[in-house]
Amino acid sequence: MNETSILNYSGEDAGKKALIQAVDKHDPELRILAKQIHSHPELSFHEHQAQQWLTERLAAGGFTVEKGIAGLDTSFRAVWEGSAEGPTVALLAEYDALPAIGHACGHNLICTAAVGAALALKDGLPELPGRLIVLGTPAEEEGGGKIIMCEHGVFDDVDAVMMVHPQNKTMVLRGALACVDVTFTFHGKQAHASSAPEKGISALDAMINAFVAINSVRQFVTSDVRIHGIITKGGDAPNVVPELCEAVFILRAETVVGLAAVQKKVYRAVQAAADGLGATVDIKEGLVYAERNTNRQLAELFRQNLEDMGLEVHDPPAQGGIGSSDIGNVSQVTAAIHPYIRLGDATTHTPEFAALAGSEEGMIEMNAAAKALALTAYDLYTKPEALQAVRTEFEQWKKQRDEGLQHE
């Protein structure tokens, strides 16, 4: 148990002190849960065991659980209906892992912190004035589960959405880029590479030329753009002209609008590379991850609670150093934050970070994240002026966004 965070809590609100104590009461079982999920990493859309463990604990805590929402087998919604009318707050649980390196993004801590905060609110705020939801959101790493959930209206009646991500620095205002994954499948013509090469069309050469063409595009895009890809199929035998090759790229830009311009440039370059050799190419896009609209009013509540717990909050980098997440799409629908709490010096998506996510440091970070989520939800339930400020900011942002889209 992280007793230090209790000693460092400097607020005077008795309700918040009760929440701090409630998280620590649940800490031993939360550690077991976080380590179970860490030890059994599951890839996007296949998180069956994590879903089961998380929903079992929420159901035991008095939440009404529904699995498989929005047509996603490994999603869930756990609801606690309060005793009076009030806001609907959703805590997001991510629990998919990465291929080969497991929970190198700390999703085992993200989902457990959400469950811990929910259980603490159930204990520490029994007369809940509103509705609390824990949403299990699969496939953040690859597939965009939250995007699908947005399309099914899961967030339409939610007033505020929160989650906490482990990182190497504590921040509340860090943004995220819009992005899309794209599969390029090149088709050529098979032939013997030695005895009859003139009869073949190399899908591999077309793909290699496409990589070169994409690299040529890089100097003609804005500084926010990121383009990175791998070859997933390069042929079957060195003495056979490859008739089918495949590459997967991720394209990123500051906004969805900027991303569309990048897509046009890249697709044109890829098509020209295929045409130049007489090959053809199929272009298949995944779901578009939108840029993140961080609600500053909500982030400020979160910041204050972190500082009251004795944690130092840093400003995000002025430029660069950011990835993408499907909570960006959620932030286009309702007020949302995606703050970060420090977990060591390692960077995410590395074996070193995966080790941290299952370590004592990871358990302490999870405890702090659960507390900060619970305290911030408490602010929304008990301070009408805070909730109003959050909602007003979002509605004003949405109006400006919609007006901007009309003028394009």
C-alpha cells in the first residue's frame, strides 16, 4: 500500500479523505488484479480474460455489468446508479497489450486504476448524486475500440470522461495527434526470377519504390506530421518474382483535417510507384483516430487533486513527443481528459516500460491514478459550478468546431 500518498494529501475536504482511505482499502486486491492482467497480456479485440477479471470485481462491488457493448465482444459497461439526479461520469479502462512486449503501455494499470476509483467512490460516496460508469474499451493499440463505441452512441449521454495513463512525466494537458493506419497491398505478376524475369512484375520492387517515394514526401509536410511503416509480406522465395507484397503504415498529423492532406500526398506517391512498374496497389484504411481535445477545466480539477496528493505536475513538451489515442474521438463527443502520471524514466512501448508496469513502481502509480480519478469525479458530483464550467467549455469548443467545418 502506498501510505506516502495519504500522508502527502493536503486537502481539508472530509469526503476526499474518505475516498483516499477507500482506495487504500482496496489496494491489495487492485495489485493482484493489475499483476494478473500484466502476466496475461492479450492483443486488441482478444482481451477476454482481462474483461472477465475486471467485470467480476465490479459486479462484486455492486455495479450492474453489461458485456459486449457496441458490438465489441471484449468491451463492457459497469454502472452504478446514484440516489439522486446528477452528472454521468465515465471512467475508461484500457486493457489490450502490444505484440511481443506485452503491457509496454501500462494498460494493466489504466484499467485497474479505473476499477479502483469506481470502487472507492461506491464506498466513500454512498449517496452518489448522479451516475458512475466504468467503460471497458478494447483495442486502443490497434483497431480503435473507442471509435466504434462513439459510432454506437456510447458516450452521447456522458457529461465527462476520464482515464489516466502511465508515462515518464506527470502531465494533465498533453495532447495527441490524429492518425490512421493504412495497409498497402501490391499486386504484380509471378515469374521465374532467373529463367524468365521479363515475364514478371515485381510487387516487391513496387513496394520498395513506394517506401522511397514516401520518404521523398517527408520534406514537404508540416513539422507535426509523422509517417512510419513496416513490410509485413515481402514475397515467398528469392527465385520467384513476388506477385503479392504488403506494407502497413501509420500516418499522423495534428488534426484530422491536416491528416487528410497527408493521406492524399502519400497515396499519390504510392500509386505512382506501383504504376511505374506496371503493378497495382490496393489501399485499405483503418479507423481514423481524431486529435485530442483536452477539456482544460476538467484537467485543472485533476491537476489540483494531483498537487494536493503531493505530485508535481509538468507542462507538456512545446512540440513533438506525442502519439495518438482513440480517446481523441471521445473528446469530440463530450468533455474528456487523458492525463499522465509518472512511472519511472522508461518510455512507453519498450520492454523496460513493460517491466515497470508490473513492478512495485507500477502498483504505486496505479494507486495514485485511482485516487486522482476518484477525487476529480467527486468534484464533478459535489460542485455544480465545476461541472458547469467543464460543460460550458466543451459546448463552446464544439460550437467553434462546427462553425469552422461549415466554412471549409
